[in-house]
Amino acid sequence: MIEFTVNDMSCNHCVGAITKAVQAAFPQARLEFDLAQHKVRVEDVPGAEEVKKVIEEAGYTPQLEAA
């Protein structure tokens, strides 16, 4: 599982936008969110850098968490 901190993710609209963007790029992706902690966890994707780029293109600033 890949985990990002996305400090500019603050509401359910943000969750929806990130979900839509990631699943458009990687339809098999599974996402979990902890909105209070600004965390996004992603599974079943090719790699962290690919997902980070998609989240950035959706307008957010993800920071990859150390494994």
C-alpha cells in the first residue's frame, strides 16, 4: 500500500476529485482516505510516482510517506 499526505485535501469534494483522477488513470486502484489526517492510501497501482503525478495533475500536492 502506498500512502501520501495531501495537506490541501480538506473536504469530501477533494476526496472525490482525487478518487476520480486516480481511478481514471488506474481503474483497478483501491483508495482509502483519512480526511482528518490528510492521508490517502492507494493499492493496486503501478507505483508511487505514477500516482503522485496523477494527484498533482488533479490540483493537489501529495507527499509520499516513507514505507
